[in-house]
Amino acid sequence: MIVFIHGVPDTHHLWDPIRARLPHRRTTALSLPGFGCTRPPSFSATKEAYVAFAIGALEQFGEPVDLVGHDWGANLVLRIASVRPDLVRSFVCGGGIIDVEYVWHDVAQQWQTPGVGEEMMALMTPEMMAPMLEASRVPAGIAAETAARVDAEMRGCILDLYRSAVHIGAEWQPELERITRPALILWGADDPFGEVRFGERLAERVRAPLLAFPGCGHWWPVEQPDAAARALERFWEGVGG
């Protein structure tokens, strides 16, 4: 089974273009609580809570899976491969950064600041977000659909998640060194939220090849679905799947 994990501010629909190009594969895409689905009342929406949620979902398959993650989904994939390698056959990820040298981008820092984050979230209307996503090279139709799915519940989860992750590099990077599962790192060569050098550092740390898509920004799953699907197929064939 191939399991896709989305990031922020996306939902499982992020993976629709790539999954459509893999019709012969058994795939599923997780819906993280609060992102296009209900946030349980007791769910804290911290990075640890999302890791626990994903681990619980993967345990239901009864066998190791091939993980694919983007953005925060990439961070979750890396954490799972670090602490529960028994659940992972292989993994592909990119666009998420767990690195002590990384300084959170300006928007993330605003979200992490009490008061400022709430003010920013109040401005995150579909009318504002869609053109911002388009400016980040997300195709217009997908940008509009993504922006329309951002609701009050998602905005609250984003604040809780980012505020739990101020020191994610110091907290999670050390365990990356223990990862042994086959891996591939995918990155947008022009990612404005994390330079490709962080993809290079991650690839070296987990002993994996890096594929950087030329002329691609942050959202490679929707910017380069053909190239990404081909890269996934080659990778899975290489690990015997």
C-alpha cells in the first residue's frame, strides 16, 4: 500500500493529480484532523499529535507501507521513519524541513506569534489565498479549490501545529540519523519557503538521492505531477515494488 500525507494548508486532495497517474497502484491519502475533516474535541493539533494520528492510521494496514509526504506531510513521514521504522517499507518526501539551521519563513513566524497569528488567520479568506497560491505557482483551478477548503477549524489547527514546532529542528533532527529505510527526496528547485540546499542536506542525512524539479516552487505535487509520478514509479521499481 502507498500512503500519501499532505501538508499545510492542504487536504488529501493535494494528491489527486499524482494518484490519477498511478491507477495500477494501491494508494490512499490520509486526511489530517482539521484539514478538510473534523478536528476531534480532544485533539491538540500539535506536531506530536499528528505523528500519533498518522502512526495509528498506518498500524491499521498490518504491513509496512510506502509513504509519500509533502510539506508538513514530509515532516510527519520523516518522524515516522525515525521512530516507527517497522511501519515503513520506503518513503518519498520533500518540501518539509527538519534542520537545526533552518529559520522559519516569515509567514510561519507570524503564525507562531500569539495575537499576530490570529490576526493573520482572520485575513486568510479564499479571495486572498487563491491569488497568493497562484503566485506560488499553484495552478489556478487548484489554487481556488485549495483556498476554498480553508475554514476556521483548519486555521486553528495551523496555529496550534506551528506553535508546537518552533524548535522542530533541534527536537527531531537527531533521530533522522537512525533512518535506514530506502528513500527519495523530491524538491522544487525554486521553493520560496525552503531553499533546495535543505533538500540536499536532508538527502545526505537519510542517505537518499535528491531530485529537484527545475522551475518548480513549493507545491511540486500539483506543479509537476507527471514528473513526480514518473519519479515515484522509478523509485518503487528500484525497491522491488
